[in-house]
Amino acid sequence: MARMQNALTKQLTDEHERVDLKLREGEESVRKIRQQREETGVQLYGVQHQLARMQTTFERTHDNYNIVQRYRTEAERQHEILQRQYEGKKEEADEQLKRVLKAQEELN
């Protein structure tokens, strides 16, 4: 009977050690997962802040682009006006030159 009791005790002790080892492994796995989750959270926090900074920079850049685009549109409009004025004045000058040359020819 003592042999059987010793065998059962050994079997229960071995089972207890196996379950205890499995429990410690499970707890270690949970600890690693929690640590990984925390590290991922920290990384996510940093990336979110970086994204916010980049969005702000993008918005400022886009606003600057819109301002430059308005200046360019206005400059192009002014250029067209000046170009038409120049062409008109050039035509006037050409006409006057023709009249002067014609008058000079008539005098000679």
C-alpha cells in the first residue's frame, strides 16, 4: 500500500510540477504580450504626434501654395494687360513712324 501511495504521490507531484511550469510559462507569455502591447502603444503615440505635426506642416504648405497661386494668377492677369497695352502703344509708334517717314519722303 505504501508503494502505491508513494507512486500516486510521485504522480501527483510530477503533475503539479508540470502544471506549475505551464502556469509560469503562461504568465511569462502574458507578461511579454503586455510589455509588447505597451511598447506598441508608445510607438503609436509617437506616430500620432508625428502625423499631427506633418498634417500641420501640410496645411501650412497648402495655404502658402494657395497664396502663391493667387499672386501668380494676379501677375499673369497684370502681364496680359501690360502686354495688350504694349502692343497698342507699339502699333501707335509704328503708325507714327510710318507717318514721319512718309512726311520726310514728301519733303525730299
